[in-house]
Amino acid sequence: MKYDTEPELTEEQLTHVSQIFKALGDPTRIRILHFLLDQEYSVNEIAEKLELHQSTVSHQLSTMKKIRLVKSRREGTTIYYSHDDKHVIDLLTEAINHACHN
Amino acid sequence: MKYDTEPELTEEQLTHVSQIFKALGDPTRIRILHFLLDQEYSVNEIAEKLELHQSTVSHQLSTMKKIRLVKSRREGTTIYYSHDDKHVIDLLTEAINHACHN
DNA sequence: TGCATATATTAGCATATATAAATATTCTAA
DNA sequence: TTAGAATATTTATATATGCTAATATATGCA
């Protein structure tokens, strides 16, 4: 039996890649990330615009921040979020573009 | 309050895109898809090479087949699987490449 | 200090899903 | 038609996760 010559994935690669895809595998997180495509927004702005509970947005932002998909910036009591991984944004927009003409 | 001018994602786009990312968000499925990069393999070959239970491989292949990530071909009692969405393969390899130098 | 606003965290619930063992199905060959 | 091989399905279990309400924390201001 002959097998592929592709190099095996390392444990780290597997973990990292699946973590990112897992984060993108939820409609709510996709909506949030997509909303942050070109501009930063506060938690409340995101919640209002996307019609989500404040705690839901905060929670999902925190999960995305843990794996460096978004970053935050404080201004008084307000915290602005923006995306923090251009490559992930590229993956997302490519997937969306592909979903369009399909 | 001013909001982004990006077009809102449609329900269909959201569902489709999150479905694909969700499928890629599991290490076992990534290993299987990656193993199928350049060549088709039978269920047993995949199970042996990746050291997974036969039922696990069969189950994961069936979930990926449902959403057209893989396709199958029968030859006697053996069923060969291969990937069926070049674009998803591209997303995967891009993510892996990025994970390498990171 | 005390109050209001914005955000974060906690806890509970419901749902989803990954794995594995056991069983069933499908096909080939004798 | 019957046995064996390959794959699929069923069932059970454990784990993860998304959402919500409630509460906590942090900041700015009177």
C-alpha cells in the first residue's frame, strides 16, 4: 500500500488551524467579524446593529480575542474592537465570495 | 452613529460559509482532508494511516460528503474517497501555510 | 463618594457533536 | 446461496458550546 508524500501535519499546526476554523464556524462570530471588516466598533454598536444581546457580543468577542482574531482599544468606558488577523479576514472574505457565486 | 457600508451577509451566505468553516474546525476532519489532498483513499486506508477507528472515519467522511467536501467512488466492496471542493482545499492549504510561518 | 454607563463574567440550560462499540448493510467470490 | 470483507449505521456517552439572565467590574462625572 502506497501513501501520499505530503508531509504530515504537526500537532501544533493541527491545533492552530482547527482552532481558527472552529472560531469561523459560527454564524454569530462570522457576522461580527464581517461587521468589523473595515472599521472598529464598540460592543454596544455591534450588539445594536446585529441585533444581539450585549453579553453574547461580549462573550464572542472575548473568545475571538483569546485566539487573536480581534483586538480592543479602550476610550473611557467604551471599548472598541477591530480585527487583528489580516490572513483570517482574507480566508473569511474568500469564503464569502465563493459562497456568492455558488 | 455611522455604520459600515459593507453589504450585509444574506442568511444563505452565512449558513453556507459557517457550515464549511465548522466542518474544517475539527482536527480529525482536517487530517482526513489533508490526507486526501493529492490522491483518493479507501476508508480503511485512511483509518490505518491516520490511526483512527473505522467508524470514526466513515462517520466523518459522511458528514463531509453531506456538504460536498468529499465524494466517493465504489470499486467492489471498497469505497474510495477524494476531495470534491477545490476552493475548500485552497482555504485549508492557505490556513496550513499560514500556520507554518507563525 | 455616589451614580450612571459600558463592558465583562458567571451560572444554568439546551443543543450539538466527536468518539467508540456493536450491529447492519452491501458487495464479491466461491 | 453462503461466507467473508469493506463500509455504514445505530446507540450510548462524554464533552463542548452558544445563549440568556443576573451579577460584577471599570470608568467618567457630578
